[in-house]
Amino acid sequence: MTASIVFLVIGFAVLLYSGDCLVRGALAAAYKSNVSPLLVGIVIVGFGTSMPEFLIGVQAASSGYSGLAHGNIIGSNIANIFLVLALPALIFPIATDAHRMRITAFFMLCCTAAWIGVTMFFGLTQIVGMVFLVILAIYAVLAWMIDREDRTEDTKEEIAIMNTPAWRMTMLILIGLIGLPLGARFLVDGGITLGKELNASERIVGLTLLAFGSSLPELGAAVAAAMRKQSDVAMGNIIGACIFNILGVGGVVGVLGPREMLSPEFTAFSNWAMALAAILVTLVIFAKRRVGVATGIIFLALYGTYLLGLVNNWSFEGVGDMIIVPSAQTPIPD
């Protein structure tokens, strides 16, 4: 068990450092190109910090541990909203009124609905995986074309990032690209081994341990953005990561490790927790309410409730029967 914990710690540390390097390098390149903060948050920071989930998914699916990959996708999206978004909000309120943020949030909600529908009725097949990847590519291109120009005034922090030397920017990106797969390998191997030693299923390991670990880059980027009062980048990071997890990671996992049916541990409980998280953050964005201390505490409480339900094997699978079947079986009076 000691060796497994060492592998996990090393994997977490490498992922966190590599993800931070990749984000800083990508931000420098983006700001030099005068790209809008929200687009930077969604496409560059959000997609970039989701590389751990992507690499863990590839590694797990290609090694025959698709359940681990599925759990990582769902668990990461839940953690991104209820944990990664909530913690920075305790430091600095995150605004939700950026240009086109409502459209982006609605698209994320549609992706979540598509994931739930597909995994419940069709499974994550290779065809579904390829469709997900095509939709992601189209979305990224359209987002880049429509909202590329930066309409905001540059802050001191952005100016400092813009002045990053080209050699340093390149070095940061290379460190991120090399370190992320290395950290993902340590993390997957350690998670699988520890799960076996604790007699925990690969799905539970993916939903909790790997989901939290792979969300560390998003957390680091969100906290840094909140401290710099970059709400667009912080919120874009969360939404972009959720979109990429479903379409990008889910698409690759579907191609490499197709499953006709997902485990009931996902479809009966965790899928619906992910749906609740997506709905709540979308409602907050549509209402243009800031994510502050109160909302952050509520989200953290919901994440704690989700973990409690996971440990106690809560399920919504029989809720429909509890409502419909008893009334259908009510005896007709003579």
C-alpha cells in the first residue's frame, strides 16, 4: 500500500506542476495574440487543464479499465463545479456576466444531457465516441472564430504574462506536454493498485481519487484566476473543462474502450449528481449572479453530500418505480 500511495503522491505532484506550466505557457501565447479572456478560459485553460483527465482516460481505456475512465469523467465534472468552482469563490467572488457565457453554459448543459442519454440508452460505443470528438472540434473552431478578439482592457497581470520571453513560454508548454502523460501514468497505476488493495471497484476509484487528483490543475488555475480577479478565465476554465471531459475524454474513451452499457454505479447515481451540478451552475450564470461565499458553501455541502451518497451506495434507479408502480397496483374498490 505504501508504494501505491507514493505513486499517487508523485502523480498528483507531477500533474499539478505540469498543468500549471502548460496553462501559464498557453496564457502567454494567447495574450500575445489578443484573445478574449473567456475564450482563453474555455479553450486554452479549460481544455489545457483537462489534459490529465484526457491522458488518464486514454491510459485506462487502452489498458482495459474503461470503468476507471468513465468514473474519472463523471467525477471530475462533479468536482469541477461543486469543489473547484466553490473554493476560489471563497477567496474572491466570481462574476458570471461575461460576453457569451450564457451560450457556453447552455452548451455545457446540452453536453451533460447528451452524456446521460447516450450512456443510459446506447452505451459509450465507438460511433458515439467519434460523434463526440467531431462535435468538440466543431465547437472549438466556432468558439475561436466567433469570440477571438479581446474586448477588455489588459490588466497588470495580463501585461506581465504578455511580456513572458518566447523561450520561457516554449519551455513552460514543453514541460506541461511532457509532464502530464508522466503524471497520468503514475496516477493510474497507483490508483488501480490502491483500489485492489482496498477492495474498492475501479469505478469508485475513478469517481473519487482520480477525479479529485486530475481536477487539481483546474483548481490551481481557478484559484490563481480568482486571486487575480479574472472571473472570465476562472469560470471559462470550469465550463471548458466540463465540455472537454464529456466530448474529448468521453469521445476518446468510447473509441478506445467502447462499452455497450455503463455500470449502474454511474447511471443510477453519479450521472444525476453531474446533471444537478451542471443545472445549478447554468442557472447561476443565466441569473448573472456572482459565485460568492454563500454559493461556494452550498456547492461544497452538495459535494460532501455526493461523497456521502457514493459511500452509502445511494441510487435513484428505483425512484420512478416508487412513484409509478404503487399507484398502478392500487386495488380497484368493489
